[in-house]
Amino acid sequence: MADRSDHGELVHLKGGWIDGWDPENLDQWERGGGRLMARRNLGFSIYAEFLGFVVWQLWSIVVVWLDGWQGFSFDNNQQFWLISTPSLVGATLRFPYTFMVSKLGGRNWTIVSAGLLLVPTTAMGFAIANHPDANGQGGTSYGVMLLVAALAGFGGGNFASSMANITFFFPQRTKGWALGLNAAGGNIGAAMAQFTVPILVTVTAASVTAGTSPEARLLNLPLVGPFWIPFIIAAMVLAWFKMNNLTSAKADLSGYKAALGDPHLWLLSLLYIGTFGSFIGLAGAFPKLIADHFPDYRLIHFGYVGIGLAFLGPLVGSLARPFGGRLADKIGGAYITAGCFVVMILAVWASIKVLATPNPSFWVFLACFMVLFMATGVGNGSMYKMIPTVFAWRAGQADASNQSAGIPTERKTSAALGIVSAFGAYGGFLVPQVFNQALKLRADLPDQLKVVQGYSLGLWWLAGTYAVMLACLVALYIVPHQRRGSRV
């Protein structure tokens, strides 16, 4: 039997479905249980999305540990492809994943998308365990390893459907904070992947041997994928019992056509490649960058436990993201995003200067990259406030920062969020490939000089890209709105 609330006519249906949802209705939101329901769905959405990011980014750190052990041997180009391929697949999957919320419901698709993570985690374990023999024969081929890495793209798709779902649960006035929190919780998974792998490998190695030889570590390296299987199953069970589907969460085909036909969708996608694409791309490349430039700091030992420091970058960026959304709620997404691009340019320039010194300080370099990651995180949060605001303004809502433009625009916005997030994720493929191509252009130099000049060239390319994006943002979203006395 349907359970009707006296506050906003909420109707609870079978299968976790809810009819009559309207977060803009203050009575329903404050006294009809709307706020608590939205927060509950947000919490379990974050957990499932977190695991998606873990799986998506596992290869960024596994590649650094795997190469050269037990007969596996991959050159720079192959390593960068193993790092970037999950992002390429994940970005592409974000397009169909966005549709799934409207087709199956947010709760139902969370269960399915979490279940798909069992495939890459299991496959990773088998692929790494099948190493070459003492003569270098047999073992998992590079082609098969690349295919298994591609399966990790399932984790990248989760972000689009999660964000498209959560945007329906919160009112326009708090959407920046809610979406920022949802994204940040997921993004932390990138940091957790890079944090846990060295610990899992060194701790399990210590449990079978008093040493931490590469051979002992490799015997346990296949565990880093299957380790997450119980957590994935828990996410499926929790989504089944604790999450809801909304009948109003419909991003129909007309909404997608409207979004795709709007030129601002493509402009926002370009800007999001600059913020989120930089975050996920730099997160993927950072462990290898440290291993190549500062090999002594690839692993810090605490007894038998080894901790890599690359996880600090995505951790800082993830934690900064919700504050970008909150600042955008108060100041405006365009202003905050513009400030982030300025900081990103300065941080990249400072990083290049550090690398150019005769004996570069790892700690100064790390500090520069932490500032860079922080700026990408804040920019990610402000962009996700900016996107719905732009579409509300385009629909004629004068106070677009605080007021929704109605359900049709919400559906168009939901579609746009998924599409923009998909294009942004391609940065996870592009940024490592930028470094890959830069290193190829410096291939004729001695090894250490090739590394320094190759990565520096890649960073210069990124700085130039950020400058172009900053100019577009100011020209299209700050100057015109200042003249109108509005902001986005």
C-alpha cells in the first residue's frame, strides 16, 4: 500500500520507488522527511561511487609496482597506456551510465553498477598471478593485461550515474554542496587505491617472509584486486535496503537532445576537462612521475609496512571538492573556477621551476603538486554548481544560482551533468598521454635528462591549456554576466 505523507504528498511504492518527490517544496523537505531521505541516499551513493573510483584507479599504482617483477617488463609507452586506458573506457561508459538512472532508477542502477566492479577486480587478480616463468616465457601477455586494465573502466562510469541521480534529491540552493560532497566521497577512492596497494603488498609479504624482496611482494600483488570484493558486495546490499528510486528522476531523450543542442554544454565540457580531467589524469600519472623523478620517495617504510606518497594528491583534491561547491553557492561557480585556473597555472609553473633545479627537492615539488591538486578539486566542485546554474539561467530563471527552473530543466540538467562528466573524464586518458608524448619527444636524451625535460614539457603543455580555458571562462561566463548584474 502506498504511504502518503501529509507534507508534499510523498508516496512510497514497492521496489524502493518514491512518487511526488519535490525538494523545492520546503514543507516536504523540512517536515515531510525529505532532507533525511536525501541525505541517506547521498551517503550510500557516496560509498558505491567511492568503490568505483578505487577500482578505476588501481592500475595507476599497480603499474608502478608490477613492471620489472617476475618477468613482467613494460616500456614507458606501455605503462602509460595501462594507466590511461581505464580512464578512456570509463569516460566512454559515462554516456550510457547517465541514461541508466532514468531507465532503471537510481537505487537499482547503483546495485547493478556496483556488481559490475566484481569483474575487473577478479580479472586483475588472475592476470597478475599469471607471471612469466624463470626463463621469461608464458605469463599474461601485454595485450591481455591491457584488456584487463580496460575492464577497470566500469568504475569510471559510476560517477555519471551517481551524480545524475543525486541531482534530483537536493534543492537548487544546496545542489553545489550536495553534488560536491557526492563527488568528493567518490574521488577519495582514487587516493585510497594508491594508499592501500603498497600497504597490502608489503604487509602481506611480511606475513610470509621476514624480508620484503620483490619476489615476495609479487606473490601477494594479485590480492590488491580481489581485496575489494567484500566491500563491493556490501555496497550492493546496502543500496538494496537503504536507497530509493525517484519516479521524477527522468532524463528522457528529449532532455538529452536539448542538452546536446545547447552550445553551453560543449563549453562547460571543455572547462570540466580542465578541472576534473586534470584531477583524474594527474592522479593517474602521479605515482609514475614520482617513481621516475624521485625513486627514493616511491615508498616510505614503517617497519614492514610501505606507504607511497602519491595518494596525497588525489586525497587533497577530493577533500577540496565540496568546499568548491560551497564557495560557488555563495560567490558563483564561474568566479571560483576562474580562480582555480589561475592557481593551477601558477602551481604548474612552480613545479617546472623545481624540476629545473640541479638537485630538485622532492618536498617542495610535492607541495607544488598539492596546491595543483587542491585547485583542481575546488574547481571540480564549483563546476558542478556552475552547470545547473547555467542551464537554469538559459531557461529564463533570473535567480539561477538559488532557484530551480522546473522539472523539464532539471531533466535537461541531469543529462548535461552526465555528458559533461563523461567528457571531463577523458582528461584521465589525455593527461598521462601528454606526458607519454612529451617523453617520446625527448627520447634521444640521456635517461635522467629525458625524464626531467619530458615531464617539464608536458607540464608546459598543461599550463598553456589552462590559460586558454581561463580566457574562455572569463569571456563567456564572467564578463557578460557582470554586465547584466547576474552570476553563474
